[in-house]
Amino acid sequence: MLVYKYRGGSFERDLKSLKNDTFWASSTSQLNDPCEGLISIDNYQQQIGNLKKIFYQHSDNLALIEQSFQNIINMKDTKLGIFSLSKRYDDELLWAHYSNSHKGFCIEYDLDQLLAKQNPKHRFFDIQYSNKIQNLDFSQAFNQADPDHLVKKMLGYKSQRWEYEQELRIITENQGINSYDYRAVKAIYFGLKTPNEEIEQVMKTLQGRKIKYFQMYLKPNSFKFEAKPIEDKFLTNVRYKYSISNIAHLAVDPSTLKLEYQHFAPYLQKLAEIIRREPDCYEVSYIDLSHSKSTLADPIFFAQYKTAKNDLLTHTVHYSTKQIDEEYLKIDDL
């Protein structure tokens, strides 16, 4: 899925975050909606009151439960970070409100790649728009069918007036700077009034990343915008963060495959070639079939690799044969 971030508050700050492959996860108080994270706890307080009446002899234990639940609620303001994105790059109000009246730019991300190497506890969901404030109760803290239900209740609802934003929200475990795989950035859209010198500065800073560039235009006799591709003025054959890492001895060993999977043996080497070109790969440690995830109809392979010479822990990623075929075809220096 492609998602979009409008930028225009500070060109130097926004360019620095692009250069460093980072985004800022805000606290609720840093966002522009004063009702951010607004919830009602009437139901929760009534439930606590009823429990205290029934189990009055366990008032100390109930007080601990009450405080623990309150601590969880407080996390939405004190700990969890919010990175707000839109599903649109061509909304006139978003350009006006978040891109310095069309003088800024809009970043296009691939959501899967944006989250690919993030903390697995990061969550994402579409914002729900409503004219009613959400009311919390104990049941939301123990919803096994949807472990993120409580977080969605606290940070996943906004007033109906914000519906035009079509927001998708990433929730991080901590507020502040977060890193991502640079390949998540697919395109940059420049506003109607973006200065030419800033356009060139973005292109120069991001050279070698295979990013596409577009200029926004107003359609004739219309309030609608359209994006037209523009030439990258700093094309180069030098690739950003590109290297081919070592494959450890016996990291690829087809003899480990069971007989019924032997015809999939070429995928071991293919996956090794893919992983050794990962930006953070220092050495490919091991490639094999995942017996717990695989079936004969759908074999799943895994790769383990180090990100530094003295890395004691290896990173593990899983690929289907389809994914391996797709990524292998993109390699142009075998």
C-alpha cells in the first residue's frame, strides 16, 4: 500500500529526516488536533465502582488493578508515538494545511517497506471518524481477538471534521525519531509553489535512491490537482547504501533439504544473493527452508544475517518462492 506524508514546516528539518531515513513519532500534545486521544472513562469508572461494592474485602487488590489500567491509559500521552500519513497525495486541503500552502512537498512511502524492519510492536490502522467520543471499559484491555483494540480506541478515532485527511496512523512504542529502510520512499511530489532551488536540493540529497519525482499542477478549469513526472537532475550510477556482502561458508547447503523439497534447492542460492545486497547486511549466515511454515504447495524459506562483524544476534527474514523470484529478477549485477 502506498501512503503519503505532507511536509512543509521546516525545509531543513524535513530534508534532514529524508537524508537520514528517519521519521518523527509525535506525542498527542505535539499534534495539531487539541482533541487528540480524547476519550471517556465513564464506563470504566462505573465498572470499578461496582467491583469495589461487590469485592470490598479486596479493595487493595482492586486499587492496584485500577492504577494499572490508568497507567495503560496514560501511555497514549506519555509514551506512545504517532506518525500520521494519508492515503492521498492530491488533496487541496492537505497541501494547504501541511505543506506550507503548497510550498512544501509530499513523500510517497511503501507501507510494507516502511515497517519492514521496525519494532514488531509498532501498530498501524486507519483512523475512524466519528462525532462521538470513545468510551473505555475493562473489556477493551483484554480483547484477545484484536490485541490492538485498546490502542485503537485511545488513538484511532478523530472528529468527523477530519475525515478529508483519510489518515492511516503508525503507532510506535516510543515517541521521537524512528529509522526505516530507505527503499520505503518511492516518490516525492512537489507543490505548486515549491521553489526550484529546494526541488534541486531534494534531488541532490537523495541521488542514487531510484526515487521518482513529480510536480503538482492545477487542472484547467478545475479545483483538482494532478501530478506530472519531472526529470531527476542528479541521476547517477552510484547506488545509495549498496554493497554485496559475504556469504558464510556452508550458509547455503542444498543437502539439508528433505527429498520432497529438493527441486526447490535453487531458491537457497537465490535468496542468499538477495540478502547479501540488503543495506544492513554484513554477512549472510544461513539460508534454509522453514519446516514450521512450509507446505509442498507453498514452501517458505528463511535467511539469517549479521549486520556487523561482531554481531552476536542474527536477523531473520522469511520469503516465499514468489517473493524470491520477484526480488531476484531485480538484481542486475550477478
